[in-house]
Amino acid sequence: MKNKRTELIVSAISNGTVIDHIQTDNTFRVFKILGLENTDHQVYFGTNLTSSKYGKKGLIKISDKFFEKEDINKIALVAPTATLIEIRDYVIVKKEMVSTPDTIEKIVKCYNPKCVTNNQQVFTKFNVITDHKGNMKLSCHYCEKTMDKSHIEFL
Amino acid sequence: MSKLKGRSLISITDYSKEEILQVLDIAEGFEKNIRQKLLDQYVVASLFFEPSTRTRLSFESAVQYMGGSIIGFASADTSSVKKGESLKDTILTVSNYSDLIVMRNPIDGSARFASEVSPVPIINAGDGANQHPTQCLLDLYSIRKTQGTLENLDIALVGDLKYGRTVHSLVQALSLFNATFHLVSPESLKLPSAVKKWIGDANLKYFQYTDLSDVIDKMDIIYMTRIQGERFPDPLEYEKVKNSYILNNSMLANSKETVRVLHPLPRVNEISEDVDDNPKAYYFQQARNGVYVRQALIAAILGLK
């Protein structure tokens, strides 16, 4: 029944990518990271959909678009629970959880206002690290400041 | 030939333990003979985008003792930066005129960026609040020279441990040498947890204190730093604590004979002048060691040692 309901709200796609199991509050952030505001592809999305696992979830479907793994892994920064599904001719050909990349380039702003990336024309670059409590943090390649998830701001 | 040849030095963590020791060994040679004319026909650029006394002059002195030439500027006001030139353009231009660039810049991370665009090696002489690796190397040189080793020492770090970049680099470096850290600071200026993690990751011990007199007698090194009043959100808080971090001569009465007091300088009042004549005071010799260490670095990076 649940599956049927999702199908009714968001149309099926014949070819393309489905990003499922996004924490519902982060759906629009994922949208932004992937630059979907400006895409020419057909995009369907839903938020506050019923999820047996998480209660509520967000879901995005992009027709005729397949992402590089590196791009899609950026999603892990804001939606670590997301699942990536590739569909070709209505058949699921690949389904996997996103995983956090080792480095993040060009998409996140350094929160240190004195960092060179905020003062000169320099692309940002961060190493993804885990603190002693297991929390994901970003360490700026340039100013070496470490920021936690709450400071992440996308460029 | 040195493995350091052609490599920039931006952060102390760019060097392994062996590479740090290699620089210190080369520096010993310069202490024995400071006038080794290795830089004949070499040009070193000294780009100081903000003022500095010790670091700039000791770099320039290092180059001149080695017979090299220095070009550059001592403040951004006398360069094209004032006309709005980007750091990248300045570095690319100056790299045409020199074999090596020594740079201080108030922007955090500027040195790493400069090293990525520059065809010649960069030595970071301080990038904002981030790194100052040559200070760290001269601190290590001073510690080894006075103690005969860098291994297994009890090191007191005193003062502003939160914002003091020299302290952070020193903790990172000494974590390679099995040090025990005694961290003396006001509550509000404690060592950040990211830096403590270095100590933890190396399986070393640290102890935290708020009173300087609690640690003096057992230490091998007392590393003093300046506490800046403006770091305190509440000026009254500063007034309350500032005197607890002033070292005077009588406080050293029961300290080890071999203890040495270090300070990156400039000092304001955190070491009383009555300490200066005590043989345990080492901060002015420490500043002189900066010349040998910087000579060693320049020689190693240019492949001359």
C-alpha cells in the first residue's frame, strides 16, 4: 500500500535517477547541491512522504540524468541516509546508499571569514574527518579550521 | 641530498619526525658556523604583508649570513597589493625574480594557496591565526639544545592556549616525541579539543591547571605565552586572572636546575624582568636560534644541504 501511495504522488520515470530515503527536512538542500533548480531535465520530488524506516522522507526523481558517484556522494553531507537508484527502461539497474567522500571541493563555503577562500579567488577544499565521538566534520585544506555539520553552508 | 629540496613548508605537519630532526641537525651546523656562503647568486624573496620584527629580520639575517640577496617588502602598503593585486598574481610575479619565497600574510590559509600557485617553494612565515612552522622548529631546536633530547620531556604550556598558534603547532610537533603536556591557562583560554586530540591520538598524557605555581617545580620546559586582554569577552574576567600567569624569579626557586623558560616573544609582562638574568631564562637565545633554523630550512629547501 505504501509503495502504491508513493507511486501515485510521484510519477515513475523510464530512465534516470531516483534519490530515496532523504531525511525529509533536507530534501531541498539535496535539490540545491545537485543544481536541480537550473536543470532542463524533468524533476519530480516529494517531501513528508511516509517511510517505514524514518517516519517521513523526501524523494527526488530526475529523468534521463545519471550522476557521477562523486557528485552524488556530496548528498551524504546533508542526507547520509539517502539511497541512490538508477533506472533504465523502467528497470532498477543499480541501488546503493550514498557514502561520504574523503574530500569535498567547490561546493561548501569555509565558515572562517579569515580563510583565504573567502578573501581571494580560491575554490574551497575540505577533508572529511570523523571526531572522537564519531561525528563527521570538514577540515579546511587551506586554513585548517574544522567545522561541524551545523556550519555547513553550500556555495 | 635532502628530501626537503623543492618542497614548501606551510604547516609543521608537512614534515615527518625524521625531517624535523634533519632540519635541527643542519641548524646545529649553522650554529657552529653561521657564515656558510651557500647562497652566492641566490635570491630569496621576503614578502611580509603585515609587520613582524623577529621573523622577518631573522629570515633576512639568515639569508645575508649565507651570502644571498633579499628582495621584497615589509608591509602590504609598499607593494602592488595596495593597488588591489591578488595574492596569486603577486606570487606568480615574484616567483620570476627569486629562488624561494618567504611569506607572512594575515589571511588564514594564504600560505597553502601560495604554495599551490607558486613555481618556487614557499616558506610560511605565519598565515594569520593558522600556522607558523618556523617558530615551531626554532622552539624544538631550543628545547633539544637545552635538554639534550626532545624525547620524554615534561613541558608546561602557559597562557593563551586557545588562540596561540605557536602552542598548537608545538603540541602537534611534540606529540611525535612522547612529551607529557602540562596545560596552564584560564578556563576560557584552554587548549581546543581539536588540538588535544593530537595528544590523545599519540597516546600521550596531558594535565590541565589554572595556576602556574602548581607546575613549575617538575618541568623540563616552561613555555610562556602572552595573554591578550582583548581575548576575554568580559574585561573583569581578564583582570581577575592576568596575574596568575606572570612568572617571576622567586617562583623558579625550587625548579629543576635544568629547566628552561621559553617564550616566542614579544613579551609584555608575563615574564618579570627579574627572570632575565636567571640562567634558566632562555627566550633571547631562543630568538637567536631562529636564525640557525631558518638558515637550515633555506639551505635544505634549495638543495644546498
